Amino acid sequence: MNTTDFASIDFFTDRSLYDNPYPYFEWLRSQGAVWREPFHDVVMVTGYDEAKVIYNDNATFSSCNAVSGPFPGFPVPLVGEDVTDLIEQHRDELPFSDQLPTFDPPKHQDHRGLLMRLITPKRLKENEAFMWRIADQQISEFIDNGACEWIAEYTSPVTLLVIADLLGVPEADHSEFQDELQSNRRARSAVGSSDGAAMAHKPLEFLYDRFTKYIEECRRTPREDVMTGLALATFPDGTLPNVVDAMRIAANLFAAGQETTARLLGNAFQFLGERPDIQIKLRDDRSLIPAFIEESLRVESPIKGDFRLSRVPSTIGGVELPAGTTVMLLNGAANRDPRMFENPSEFKLDRPNGRHHIGFGFGLHTCAGAPLARSEARITIERILDRIENIGINETEHGNANERHYTYAPTFMLRGVQNLHLTFDKIA
Ligand code: HEM
């Protein structure tokens, strides 16, 4: 595709960008670190510094459209020098309006505070013990085959069950949650869809019922467990949230943490399969695993971008953004900004500033589950290196090294392979 063709590409609907959005991102960057695309009037931010300025400025930029962006569009015309009141009047009509990433201060702090009371260091430690166990259990299911489809056989079930465990979903109910995962792909694929009809107003309904039941039970009969902790956790001012708010926290964690971490594990193992040299380095020196995870997040950011809506006029990167502007912070492009990262498309384990990527966002809304995602990736890699060697890409499924073909998530938000067929040798 040549440069002229990119001008005719609509990032939000064009399927040709799913496989490899990066040449398009570079074309966007050549238009400027901040540039208004013509199809949906969205200001695309590919600059690392510019993205951080916006992430940090919650007074100017609302998160009300963080997940939905320009779809289905704000319910009323956003006219005037300050659209704050219009946003407040209509924000509840936007998709995902009941989820933490779309909240603004002060409500955001209260609800994030509630969430952070659940993801405590102590709870994360207990959750890690479960991760080691579930990682082994899942690997045992396919290890004797010498091959696996990594996404279906490992990343999807493990990422789901880790969050279920974090929240204290009884193990007896885990398989039911797995079945729901399978049958609710439609709801999750609504994230990053430009199809307004497909984007249900509350795409998590299926989890809401379950958690309402758990929380009501725990409030009636408190026990010494995590679910009771969730049911009885209070806002920072000491008030008890209503059941609906407590339930949403739980359901939101599934939405925010499951598919994203599954993408990270998919991307990381695609790199491992493609790069035997990196595999050897990690095996020789396990202390390189964290750097490997950060570089995976930088080079292939599982969330390609988040949105913001400007309340008042501002100037970012020399570009004027009037009130009512929809902005897309392209993490996947900012993480390859050559002003920040040298030879940005190169995967380098010893990159000195690799950890400074914004794959988990930045500022007030920075990913609440980042420690959990990092632990999940680290434990997975540790156990795989212990039990398996010579991980390779299955050439029958993905073609030989010169003609690789992968299918990527069909959304403009998420980045990662839909399936990943690996081959390997079991360590005796
Ligand atoms: C590799 C995996 C993950 C990636 C790449 C990722 C990425 C992100 C990003 C970019 C944001 C910022 C959104 C914004 O500013 O609009 C975010 C927020 C969030 N993430 Fe993650 N995430 C991951 C895993 C998780 C996990 C495992 C959990 C929970 C267990 C989680 C929970 C959340 C929550 C609750 C928020 C909203 C925080 C807020 O609005 O204050 N994430 N994530």
C-alpha cells in the first residue's frame, strides 16, 4: 500500500488495518503527532509526549467516551466554548457509561478507591499462588501433544480463571464462567466496534446477574472470604456502596482484565515462537523475563488506543482542539514514537527505557490491573520454560517463516492474534 492509499483509509472501519496497523500509524505520524482524521473527525495522537499530556489533563479531557470513542456519537451536538454541562447531562447515554474507565473525578476516585481496596498486595499474593497452580494445570492439558492452540488452550481459560479467583468466585462455579466466556464473545467483541447496533449499552449484563447474586448472599451471610470483602468494601468516605455499584466493580474487572491479558500472553508467545534467540536468552537468564514482558507490551500494545472528549478548547502538539473534540490516544503508535524509543519497531530486551511505555495508559486512569497482568505473564513464562522447550510456530497452520499468516482481533481497539498454533518439545 502506498502513501496515497493511507489517506483514503478509515481507521475505524477498514479491515485491512487489522493485520498490521503499524505502517498506517507511521503515515499518521508523518501528518503530525496530533492530527484530525477526516472520516469521524477524531483527533489521532501518535506522539508519546502529546499522549501523556492528554492522559494527565483530566480537567480539559473527559473520559466519558474512553471506550466507545466516536461510536455511536454524542447524543446531542457539542456546541459552545465549554461543553462540561452537556457532557454531564448526557454521559449516561453513552455505551460503557457504567464502567470505571469512563468515570471522571470526583466519582472516579471514589470508585477506583473501592476497587483498589480489593486489589491489595496481600490479595495479589494469594492470587499469585492460584496462578502457579492454574498455569500448571492448563499446561498439563496439552503438554503431551507436542502442540497447542495457545489462545483457546491457555490464554483464554487462564486469564478468565485468574480474575474469577481474584474476586473469590467459588471454584465450583469456574467451569460455568468458562462456558459463559465461550457463549458471550459477541458482548466482548462489541468493544472496538464501529457498529453502533452491536455495541449494547451495557454489554456486561451476563456478569451483572451473577455478581448481584453473590454480593447479596454475602451481605446476608458474611463469610471470611474475598467475595464478602467485595460485598462489604466501603467508599473512601466510609459509606457502603449499593449492591449495583459493588457488582459493577466485579463485572468491570472481567471486562477490563480478561481479554487484554489474553492478548498480552498471545503477543508474547508469538514473539517467543518467532524468535528462538529470545527464547534461549530467557531460558539462560530468567531475570530478563520482566523486560521481555514490557517490550512485548510496547511493541504490540494489547489496547491500541483509548479515547477522550475535550470539555474546553486546548492546544496540543501545536494543534487546536475545540471543545467537543474526540481524541484517540494511540498507545500502540505512541509506544513506537522514535522521539522516545530508538529504532522503535525493533524488539530489544535491553532497551533502557522500555518500561516507560504507555501500554497500560497513564495518569489517573492508568491500568488498575497492571501488576496482575504482569504477574500472570511472568508466571506463565516461568512455568512454560520449566516444562517445555523449542517453542515454534506451527507451520502447517501459519505458513513457513517467509509466508506467515496470522488472523488478528477484528477490532480497532485490541491488538493480538485470534489463534496461535505452537509446537514444542516436552522437557522430560
Ligand atoms: C496486558 C493487560 C492489560 C492492558 C494492556 C491494559 C490496559 C489498560 C489501559 C490502557 C487502561 C487505561 C484506559 C484509559 O485511560 O482510558 C486500563 C485501565 C484499566 N484496567 Fe487494564 N489492562 C490490562 C489488564 C488489566 C487487568 C488484568 C485488570 C484487572 C484485573 C485491568 C483493569 C483495569 C481497570 C479497572 C482500568 C480502569 C482504571 C480507571 O479507569 O481508573 N486491566 N487498562
